[in-house]
Amino acid sequence: MLNFIYYPVSFILWCWHKVFGAVLGADNGFAWALSVVFLVFTLRAILYKPFVSQVRSMRKMQEFQPEIAKLRTKYANDRQKQAEEMQRLQKEHGVNPVAGCLPVLVQVPVFIGLFQVLRNFTPLNSDGSVRTENYFFGQDEVRSFIEADFLGAKLGAWPVQEFTNPGTLAAAGTSLANMLIVMIPLMIAAGIFTHITARHSVARQTAAQGENPQTAIMNKLMLYVFPIGVVVGAPFLPLAVLLYWVANNLWTLGQQYVVYKRIDVEESTKREQTVAVQKARAPKPGQKPVRPETAAPAVDLDKPSKTPGAKPVQRKTPRTPKSPGSAGGSTTAPTNGSTASGGSSANGSANGSPNGTANGSGSSVPAEPAGSGASRRPGGSRPPARRPRRRR
């Protein structure tokens, strides 16, 4: 049913066995052990870019973790709205949670495929017939794997077989003591590497993530439960699968060191560039700050430019014309130093009166003081008289 997984895994293992078998010998146990180890390295090299994307996605998730906490508090009673807002926030920051789980999801079927391929390295099938092939391996290669000796242990055997089917290990050409001598150091190494890998991942978390109860539980599982599980479950797995687990943890440990260091250098460089830009934009002592977001005013090319130091030109407003009735009310200025009361007026001199007075008729208009016409408003109306102030 899962042949689409078993055949690619067996093909990669077959290729590496051809390489190391040509150097060390086809029946050499170290050649088969190195084939399993480089099978792990090949698959992890293929998954290198997804792993980097996973780390970057986790770092971005840590950056807007406070916003996620606000959304959870705001929509605590509406799960659907909370999920929609979470998706929108992740889309704005360019984070894909599914891509972060891709390396782990791919390794699970590979582990299952390798386990199935190694279990089928037996001389007989389940029905008792002679095994002629194991997916991509032929009958001679199956026999070579069964007869290969790795420090006195068999790569396709596991210690529990001696308890379920006594005499199985002896028939395979090894013993329980030989299997334990080789597997116990590998079991301890697998547990230690699993713990160190988990510690590196936990150390990258923020303080807010560590305070989350669910995250704290997962951290304890990764730090203590998973390493103990590897040690306890190793006797139930073939020796080659244990080699796969140790090699996988070694690769993960080295890959985390390289990728985390690279991302830290990128982030420190980005922070230094940001600080340099802020210092460049900062005003010097006594200088007016220049804001880059304020755009310069648009220049009108049709309007003539002003000359520095030129006097501003004011436009003249047209005066309102006076009404005809205001002409009779105007007075003539006195001449020859005569005053309005004692000097001769223009009408008096024309009628020949010696005192310079009017003709005696009631139609004569008394002369107004000079300058009184200037106080009149346009249209001949006088300004309102001021009320005298009362003295206290």
C-alpha cells in the first residue's frame, strides 16, 4: 500500500551501498551502516530549505506573538472569528504554519519506510518461502545484508527478538550480549542528542512563549519524555533504525547551529542598518529636523518667481464713486489766511457785501470748518456722535 514510500527509500539506500560497497566490500557491515547514515543525510539535505523556512516562520511568529495574545483575549468567546483574524494576521506577516511542519511531516513516512525495508531483510517471507527481493534490492543484496557483521551485531536484528522468539539471534549469527554491547551506547547517544536538540529549540523561545501553559508542557515533553522514550524504545527496533535515529539527531544538531547562527547574523545586520539610518536622519545640534515623510510643495512654473529683497506689490482696489448729494455739502478751503468766521467767503465776495457775510436771505448755507468733509463717510452721511463720558 505504501510502496510509493518504500521504493524511493530503498533506492537511496541501494545507491549508497553501491558507493561504500565498492570501497569497503559489499558484505562489510560498516558499508551497510554508512549507507543507512548517508540515507539520513541525503533526505535531510533535501529538506534543508524547508527547515530554514520553518525557522524563519517561527521567528516571525515570535515577533507578533503579542498581537496573537490580544486576538485570543478579544475573541475568547468566538472561535470562528478568532481563527479568521489569526489567518488574516498570519497572511499579513507572510507566515505559513503548515510550511513550518513540513520537515517533520516528511520525516515520518521516511522513518516508516526505512523500518519496513529493514524488517524485510530476512531470508524467508512471512509465508515461509525464500525471499528473492526486497523492493529495490535483489536476492544477493538481501543475503549480503543478513550476513553483514557490525561489531559483532546484526543490523537487521533487535534484542527483544530473543525474548519473543528464543534462538532467533543465534540463528542470525549473533547473541543478546553482542547486540546490547553495540546498542546501549547508541541508545544513550540517541537520548542525549535528542535532549540537546530540544534544548536548542527551547532556548530560542521568548519569555511570553515560555509562560504559556501549553508551551511549557510541550517543552517538558521534548526535553525529558522524548529522550527517555528513545532509550526505552530502542530495544524494540532494529539496529539499523537506531543508527538512523542517531544520525538524524546529529544532523539536526549541526543544522540548527548553522541555521540559527546565520539567522542571528542577518538579524544583527538588519538592526545595525536600522540604527545607521536613524542616526543619518537625526538632526545635528542646532539643525532643524528634516522629516522624509513631508513632501516638498509643488512649484508652479507659470507663476513668476520672487526676487529676493524685492518690495511686495499690493493691488489697488477701485474706490466707490460718491453720490451727487455729497457735492453741495463740500466746503471750499479758505484763502489768504481768512478763517470761516471772520474772513470773506466766496459767496460774499460775489454779492459785494463788505462784511463778507451772506445776502441776508435764508437760503445761504453757513460755511463748515475745514477738514469736516474728510470725516464724512461716502454718501454724505455723518459719523455717529460720541456720547460724553460721565465723570465719577
